[in-house]
Amino acid sequence: MVVILPPIIFSSCFNMDIVAFNRNFGSILLYAIPGTILAAIITFLLTYGFSKLLYSDMSPIQCAAFSALISATDPVSVTALFQQISVDRTINILIVGESLLNDAVGIVL
């Protein structure tokens, strides 16, 4: 996983159309930033709620760290599938751009 995943992400980013990425940058930011923050908040609330329900010893900081890690997902399989079935270029750019930027949001969280 550590060896194979970075070249796949680098390859998809290297072959990305920069003009289309810049043209759709606002939409990509709209998906990446609020989407990742919303996913982190929902994951935090669920994790913290279940930890209290199950009487576990997870602190709110541990639940927040877990939710920040889980909320920034990488759609590597979706990107590979999109390249195989030749989907619309705009959808591909939106997914790849969002996957690049949500990692940064997850790191900040």
C-alpha cells in the first residue's frame, strides 16, 4: 500500500489537464473543503457518540484525530475506473482535483 499508492496518485495528477483543473477550481474547492470538514464533523459525532454508548475510553481528542484521518478519503479506484470507461473529462477532473485537495484539508484538520 505504501509503495503502490503514491505512484498511482502521482500518475493521475501528472496526466491531469491543468487548464480544465483551473477552469473548475471553484467547484473542486467546494467539494474538497466543506465536504471534508462536514465528513469529519459527522464522523466525530458518530465516533464520540458510539464511544460513550459503548463505555469506551476514547477521549474527544482521539475521536477528532480518528475523524480527521478517516474523512479524507482517496478515490484511487474510482479514478482508475473512470480512466477505463472513459467518463466525461469534467467529472474526472472534479474527482481527481477533489481527491488531491481533500488530503490537504485532512492534514490541516
